[in-house]
Amino acid sequence: MSALATAPQRMLPAGLATLLQGVDDRGRTRYGLPALADDRLVNFGSCTANPITPALLVQWHTLEHRSTALDPQRHLQTLFGATQCRLAASGTDAEYSCALAMGSQPYCTVLMDPREIGSGCERAAAGLTHTLGCPVTAPLAIDTAMEKVLLRDEAGRVLSQDQIDSQLFAIAQRHDHLPLLVHHVSCSKTGLSAPSEAACRQLQDEHAAGVRVVVDASQGRFAAQDVQRWLAQGWAVIITGSKYFGAPPFCGATLFPAGWPQARGFAVAPGLLARWRLALENLARPPQRSAWRNALQTAFVPQLPRGAVDNDTPHDRQGILSFDLGLNADQTLALHRRLIQRGFFIGQPVAAGRRSLLRVALGAHTNPDQMVPDLARLARTLRDELRHG
């Protein structure tokens, strides 16, 4: 067992105990990261999580001692123009807030491909708690049919937008007597967006039993005007601060527009507020997409095996590049763990049909001056692992 896991709180570095809420009993985060990572760890894994480093602790100490502290819930609500904002420990728990908002009426939940979204979203959408501190202590008594829209075929190839939207319309037809809670994923684990916003709007116009739309923007790869537009359309929006915006796990929120029922919130622990305060520091940073794209094409993609890049996914737009090294799921997961030991954190493997995709991702914290050298070192390490791993 990790020394950090067994140490009394007073022995932990100042601030770490607060930011570590949610760490498991092995002293590691649930994403395989050490409780306190080395500053030298290269982080291209913001599509999965972000490490707590000594540098991040220094940043937190600075924020903690400011004379005025932002109220994250109020700030997010004002910034995006939401009628309600409810903080939650994760994007998955934020999903649970949407299930709570549907009440006890029978309805149909339409989720996008579970392999492309948070691992607990399906459970939360069914009204089952994911994290301690939920607003109820027993499974939510809801009557929901669960339907899933696939985004890839059995070989892992991305389906066309028409194929994806057609699945949505077919589900609506099968459940024409039920209200629908439709999920639009603005950016999935591998950078996909589905179903189309046009299909969601059409369904709202045509489905007589009623449609509510929830935007899963948990990756944080959006502009403020995107969120404002979704809310103006009457769509709820799930966001996190612990992906693109650089905060440690777990750090979620649900933004509700006018017309939704009063939402019940989660118990808001000091650690959740601390993580959101860190995330808010990065919220207004412009994304370095051009520098990221150039660094990938210069230092990383040419060093990968031929055909490794998953060209079905829009890595130029979303800042996530997925790649397949020809390993099975167990081998890919083992490689991911070895990379952490060698000083690199990248996106955890994602199942894509028979393939297992690794990912590198741009984050708000990514230093554009270090993109090329760090991606080049990562590429060399991957080649070494493939030869000797």
C-alpha cells in the first residue's frame, strides 16, 4: 500500500489532502496516477484526467490565500447564463442530476455509445448513485427504458452522421409514447460529436411525448458561446473542470436552462470547490490548437507505425489524437501503465470494435514551447516499448 494512502492527513503536503478527495485506498487516483505526481511527468492525458503535481499545489496555495475567493457554482451559472448550476464530484455524477430532474415519470433515456463516454454514465443515467454524497442514499425510483446509439461498427470504424442519427430516430419511433431524455455528446473520449444537433432539434419538434436534451460536454473542449447556445435552446449541459481545464479528478457540474424542474444538488465538499477554483483559472485560456496540430505532424505522427492514427476522429478540431498500436486490450492497458512509470501520462485505452485506442490530448495547461520536444520523447518511448515491452 502506498505511503501516501496510509499517512495521517497532517503528514501530507499542505493542500494535498483537500485536492485528493476521491482517491482510492491505494493512494492512487482512479486513473492510475500517483496521488502526488512528479513535476517532470509529461501530461498529454487531459482527455482522461490530470495529475496533482507540486506545481499544482503551489498554484492552489496561491488561490487559497487570495483575499477574495470565487464561488464556483455562482460563477459558472453567471458565466454561461444558466438558470441553475449544480456541482458534482464528476461528469458521471452530473449525469445523475439530470436523471433526478426527470422525476418519477416513465421516460426513455438515449445514451451515446457507452465506450465513448464516462464509464459510470450508464449507471447514473439509470438513476443509480456513483459517488458518496449524492442527494439521495438509495437508487432513484425511476421508470426509464435505456437505449444506446452506437458510434462505431464492429471493426471500430466511425459510423456516418446519417447512420448515427438514423439510430436516434428509430429509437424515438419505438418509444413514441414516452418522453425522451436524449444525450448529445459534444466531444467523446476519442473526439466524436453525436448525434447531430439538427437531429436533436428535429426530434424535439416531432416527438409528441416530449424531448429533453442533455449535452455531455464533459471533455471541456468547447467555447463559452457553445454552452450559452445550448442553454438558450433549452438543453441542459454537463461540464467538468478535470479534463481539458486541468483540474484534478473529480470536478463536475450540470448547467440547467429555464424550463427544467428545480434540480437537487450534491453535498459540496471543500475538495470539489478547490478543484473547481483551479479549473476556473484556465477557463478563459485560448486553446493552442494550431501549435498542437503542428507539433503532432512534426514530432509525433511520423514516428508512429504506418496506419496507427485513427483518422476517423477529428483530432484537429477537438485536440484529441487517437492511435492504435496493434496491441490487444490487456497489452494496451499494460503499456499505458508502463508509460506512467516512464514519465508520460496519456489518455487511457478506449475500446473501438476489436481495436484498443490510446490517445494524446491538448489541455489548457499544455505549454506550446514543450509540445514538440515532449511529443518527440513520447514517440521514442513508444517505439522502445513496442520493441522491448
